[in-house]
Amino acid sequence: MAEIVRLKPTRPCPICGKPSSQAHHPFCSGRCQDIDLNRWLSDAYRIPTNETPEDASKEDEED
């Protein structure tokens, strides 16, 4: 008996807005995957905080 493969729903690519492909989900292509990876590795995605770098280093020293 053949196994049923469920396809992921097509949604807009978070980088360019084109429909996503099954091979690169949730992106439309390998290029958009690479753009997203580069943004993660270059710290383009950040969580806003009120801490200064000095505050973070003081907490590390106390532990």
C-alpha cells in the first residue's frame, strides 16, 4: 500500500512574497532560504531590549 504524503500548504514566501514551493517550504526558492539564513547569521533579526552591552557583561561576571 502506498504511503500518503501530505503537502504543506502554499503560502507567501516571507522574503519576496511569491508562493512557497514544497522543496523549500516556507520559502519559494533556495535563494530566499539563503537570504533568510544570512539575516540570521548577520544578526539582522534581533529581539528589542533595554539592556546595554555593559549590563549583559555584568550579569555574566556575577554567575
